[in-house]
Amino acid sequence: MSTNQQILLTPEQQSTKTLKRSKSYNPDLHKCETYWCVVVKRKNGKEELLADYEHNVFPAGCIDSIHNMSFINTSNTGTRGFGAIAVTADTTQTLNSSVTALTGEVTTNGLSRAEANNKAHTAGTNVSLVENTFTLTGTQSDVTRAALFNVVTAPVSGTIGPVAAFSTSTGQMVSGETLKVSITITTS
């Protein structure tokens, strides 16, 4: 058989094939990552940096949804993107690829899951920004983590996207203070 000849497989045969990486695959060049920046602005005007370009965790459900949104869904009303941001004070949840929800998601005091108020992508850059500034309407003991979701309704609704723990927690927050969560998504 010549190297230009196509091999046609039945659907049953295709489903048993194991995907192999391209010989040109380079793990340092072919990846999808997010980096998180989180800033608290106190009522006295002082800003505190909680996460400064910190790496994320990509849950398996998020990867599946990205593939479906990008390549599989054929309807204009298919799965929506990961544009809703949620936060939590929980520090006990293990963040890994099997995460399906954000434990202890905050739903009060102006910190409920929200559609990001800034989303930007410049064609050809392989970089997108998703960010939201939450304004507290009450007291919150702490915020330690955040995640992207493909549904605004909370909690425990939709598929969780990238999730990250902050290197520093907010500590006590009061009404009028803001929490800005910025996620930079890079692909190559």
C-alpha cells in the first residue's frame, strides 16, 4: 500500500483506535493554561494582591466542554463558554482534574456567581481575558479560591472550568470593598 492511500475505518473500528501524539508534539508549545490575578480593594483605598499570575487546575469536564464547544457542537445554541466567575472561602477541597463543583461557593453579599463584566480576545494572540469585579454588599469572612463556569446560575449548576486557589486569602471583607478576579487563558 502506498503512503498516500487512505485507510477507511468503520465507526466501530474508529472507536477502538488509540490516539497518538504527533511526532512534532512538544509539551512546552502545545497547551492550554490559565493564570489568575486576584486583587482586593479595601474601603481605605489599599489594594491587596491575593494571586499574581498563578497557574490553575483544568478539570476534566472543562476539557471535554472545550472540545465540544470548539469542534463537536453544531447548533448556534450549543454549550456556552466559561464566562461566569464564582468564589469560595473553602480551603478543604482538593483541586485536581476530577473537580466538578466549587465547594462552599459564596452566594451572598455581592459575591454570587456572576457573568464576567470584561471578556476580551484579540484574534491571532492565543490569549483571552475573563475578569469580574465584585462589590461587597455585606460582610464576608474570607475568599480563597475562584472558578469559571459555563452557567451563571449557582451554586452547583453547569460545568466547572479552570479553578485556582489564591496564594493569599482575603481575610475579613466588608460592604463597599471590591474583589477583582482576572483569568488569562493562553493556548499554543
